Amino acid sequence: MYPYVMEKTPRTPPARSLGHAVSTHISGRRAAVEKLITSDITERRALTQQALLATGRTLIANKGVAGVSVGDLAKEAGFTRGAFYSNFTDMDHFVAEVARLEWQHTLDTIESILSTLEITKDNAIDGAVDVMLQVLPRDRDRYLLWNEFSTVEIRFPDSSAELSAHSQAFSAALVDLLNSILESFDLEPVVPAVDLVEGIIGILSRSTRNELLPHSTPHRHITDATTLLERLLPTMLRSLTRPTAHA
């Protein structure tokens, strides 16, 4: 009797997981889209991006980031999903771009103010208040957008580096603006300028929130954001600044 010999079968490589295949596909698509969107942009593509971003800004303000899908965005803007993915890698990329444009608009405003800043000694504090009021957001959409960006940063810190960078750049620009105003009058903050700016932003945020909330109680006293800032900022700046040592 012949001994039993096990038949040799050709070895096949283990099948790749579905997750690996999907990940590879997405990585390839992202690389292709990133190459496309960083190349020379045509006028038509620029108009498509502008329309999607403008629509996205409104939708995010009204529904929040979690409430906006690619399908909703494309439909509202009058484009296909393909048009979206030809211009943005995914929703994270899109939201970061909306935030970048939002912060950039504010930074451009601050830079413009700094380049033409002319305040006389007679109206130092009042002039500083006027300038700050020009750059601090007090409208509904911008308030909602900024809070939405902050919420995303808190919930998803590992994937919100771009959002955090834009937010920090805005705060740094406000600090530069405040320091420029104070230095022009030989003043300096008693506390770090960044702390003073954070206090101003805090008052702004709370007062804007109160102003936007439905006033269900007829006798509830609500002070609009602009009035509150006009009332508090002069006192804050006078109390938390002092003449510089060389003045």
C-alpha cells in the first residue's frame, strides 16, 4: 500500500480586508483631488468653489457642521456631488476652508485698520473702542459660525489643527491691534494683552448670545452687544492699562 501523500495546493496570499481596500481607495482619491485643487485654478472652478463655500457658510451657520451633508450642500448650491469632490477632498477639508476664509476676512479687516490707524491723544480710549467694534463679530451668522468652529475643535481635537491655527491667528491679530492702539498713546496693559483680549471676546460672545436669544419674557432686560461693549470697553481699558515706563 502506498503511503498517503497530502496533495500540495498552491498558497494564495490572504485577502485584504474591506477596510484596507476602502482606505487605500480614499487615500488615492484624496491625493488626486489635492493635486487637482492645488494646480492652476480655472475661472469656472473658482466660481464653483466660491458658490459651494458661500452656500456652505450659510448651511453651517443654520444647521451646524454635523447637520450638513455633501448631498445637501451640492443640491443647495446647484451642483452635483462630483463637483464637490472635484474641489474638496471631504467635509473636513471643506469646513476648514470655510473657517479659513472666515478668519481671513477678519484678519484682512484688522490689517487694513492697522495700516490706516490714526487716533489722537484726545480720544485714545474712545478711538480704541471704535476700532475694536469694527473687527469684533456681532451678526448672527458669524456668531454661529465661530461657535460651531469652536465646538468642532473641542469635539475633534485630533483633526482640527487647521481650525485651531485660524482661531489662534485671529486672537494674535487682535492682541497686535490692541498693543498698537495702546502704544500709540504711550499706554501698556496691566495684565497680559492676550488676557485682556480674551476678556473682550468673552463679553462680546455673551452679549451677542443674549441679543440673539428669543426674548420670551417681556420685561427681561437685554442689552445689545454693541451697547454693552461701548459701555464696558472704556472702563476695562482705563482700569487695565497704565502709562508706559518711558512715557
